[in-house]
Amino acid sequence: MLPASVKSLVSAAQNCLHLHIALKAAWTKETSITSNRLPSSDKMIGACIRKAHLGHGKSNKHNADLKKAFQMLQGLKAKKDGDLKARKAEVRKEMTDEEREAMRKKVYTVVWTCSSQTRNELKKKAKQVVEQVFKLNGLSVAQRTEIAGWLLETHSTTVTDGSRKRNIANFVFGGIEFHFDRKKKLDRERMKVEPTEPFRSDCIPELIYQYYGLAGHPDASINSAFEEFSKVPLNLIALSCNAIEAALMEVALHNQATVTVFSNKNFAGKWDGVMAVLETLEDRATDYLEETHELIWKDISTRLNATPDAVEVSGDEQPGGFIPLLQLHCGTSKPRSHSKEPGTSKAATATKPLSSTAKAKPSSSSKTTKNTESAKGKKTPPSSKKTPPSPSKKPRSAGAASSKSRKKQRGDQEDEGDKGEAGGEAGSGDDREGDAGGRSEVNDGEGVQVDELQESGQEPVAGTPTEEGA
């Protein structure tokens, strides 16, 4: 049995190991693999224990119990202050060197057990992501097997770590399309993958979000190391690719999990290969890889209600292998995996300004209102008592002609003085002014509508072709 203080240290160290596997090194050294990227398990565990004992408590001070447990495991290595003889005597009272070594080994073993746990949890979540992103649930077993096999097919690409060539699988890329023939078999001639979009598969940000953002351990999640996750380190991308590959292997082998053990022996070499490709992109297509980091984090952080700063980058680099590094342009078009929002041209088409017919309706109404108010606000001369209703209810051209006709009839039939005739002419003049005022109101109404559309963020029709052509 471990002392209570040591148990607390072990728990904190396990949380650190969860994060270390995600952010720094997913796997450890294997005798069959020659790589400087893979650390030893003891070195990884020791780093996590040292980081755990520096953890802060609620009072924002170092946890005294964790520090004491760490010193107990370290022995003389941690007793550097004060009188040396007194420190040696204190250490002997705690435990002998043999007992300390035995406890240290036990602690290392217990801490390391969580490594396989977090990897298996990640692979299990990757299985759900693969089913969701590639829409495998509605397919037959034969179709699922064919798709998984095609997604696992690899291409040789040039790397810069001295190994010359590494393999990269189809599922890593964006722009993937599946097609079946009339017999419901995979039509390989119509299958598509975009070589200019490596590591822009929907699965990568989806898996990171679902496991480290939602289903992971609370003390080893994105919120517990937000700044580190926001950088989307290469190890996190490579580990996600390993988990997705393991999930697809299960689908291809009809869910035989025992055949595809997500273990250090089976995937340390695969991880090393993915890291080599990522480091090559970092060296020869820096801008593209930086934009890929931004796109992955934007996908994750948007769903976590965060607001990352978008960085626009551009550049061309040297080509090599299946991935055409020279064509990995940045900032020109977003990959298919990040097209969840409608494009600019679609949005412009959906928000076209009102047609001329639609504009005329409110303008006609405003003209009638204007004439009515004008009529109410003026005194009608005695000679205009028999004048027909205002011509504003008729088209403008017809109203003007009828107004002149009525004026002529009144001049022939009514036997009144010059004052009455003058009053009749003034009345017909008011009608024309009202009609002109109505036309002015229509133009004003149209201007208001356009201004309102522009203020609300919509553009006139003339702007649409430009956006579609952009």
C-alpha cells in the first residue's frame, strides 16, 4: 500500500501523463524502431512526477503534501539544503534506500497504467468519429470494408529527416469523396482525395474536440491546458491520426479489436512516420502548416465558445512525393472539411434586394397617404365642390388628362365670375402638384429601401456577380 500523500502524487502525475501523451510524446522507445523522437518510458514518467509535485492548490500555493511525497521518493536527491548529516539522518528515519527504490518502482508502474487507458479511450472515440464523419452507419458490411480499406491505402512522400521516404494514408487528406457503381460496389475510378490538403481531414479536429474537449479526463482536458492545446502541436495531430487509423483497421477487419491492438509496439513506428511528414511540412511548407493549425483550432474552439485569432498566411515551397508541396497554397480557398458555413456568393444570392415590383407597393401606398394629407390640409374653393374624387387613385397619366378635361367642362357649364374660374384653376393646379408630390414620394421611398438594405448588411444586385466571380 502506498501512503496517502504518495497516492495524491500518483493521481496528479497520471493527469500530467494524459496531457504529456497528447501534447508532447504519444509513444515511447521500441527496440525495433530507430528514432530520436521516441523517449523512454521512465524519462516520461519522471518528467510527469516532477511536474505534478509543482501543482498549485486552491490558495495558489504549492501543495505541501505533494512536495513532501516527491521528496520522499527522491531521497537524498531532494535533501540539498541545510546540514548534510542532519538530512541523512532524516532520510534514514523515513525509509531505507531499498524501501525507497521499491516504492519508486511501484509508483512508476501505477502512473504508467494510465497510458494504455488514455490511448484505448482515444481509439474508442475515434471509432465513433470515423462512423460519423465518413457516414458508415448506413452502409453494408461489404461497403464499409471497402471504404475502410481505401482510406487506409498509403502513398509514398518525401521527408527531410534522412529517411528519404515515408507513407501517408488517404484518410489524412481533405476533399475525400466516395462513389459506388450500379452494383453498389466501390467505384475506385471516381474516388477522390485532394493531395494539396494533407492533415485537413474532418476527423482530426472532430476527434480532438470529442475526446479532449468533451469525453476526456477533466484534469487532463483542453480546459486544463488551454494554451498548449490552442497551439495544436504536431504530436497531437500525429496521435489523432494513429487513433483514426486504428479505428479504420477495426472496420476493415470487421470489428476484430484484438487484431488491431492500439499498442506501443504496433503504432510507435506509424507515429514516427507521421511526425516525419509533419516536420517536412513545417520545414518546406511552413505557411500551409500554420494555416492548418489555425483551421483545426478554429473548428475546435468555435464549438468550445472560444474566439481564436485567425491568421492569414500565404506561400509556396518545394515539392516532394505524393504531397505537392509547391501547390499547398494558403488563404486562397478553404478545404472541404471547413465549409460548414455557406460561401459568400451563396449568401449574396440568398439576400438579393427587393425587386422593382416589390418596391412599388410601399411607394404607391405612401403616395396615396401623401395626397390624402395634402387634401385635408387645404381649404377647397367654392367652385370645386362638384370636383370628382382625387385622381391619385388612378394612374398618374390618366389622372392628369381627366383633371384638364374637368377644368374645360367647368369653364363651359358654370356661369360664375372670374374669381370662381380662378378658384377652379387653382384647384386643378393643386391636383397636379399632389401628383408630382406623389412621384417624388415614390423616389424617396426607393432610396430609403436601398439604404435600409445596405445598413442591414445586404448588397445591391450589382454586387452579386462580383462575389460569385471572386
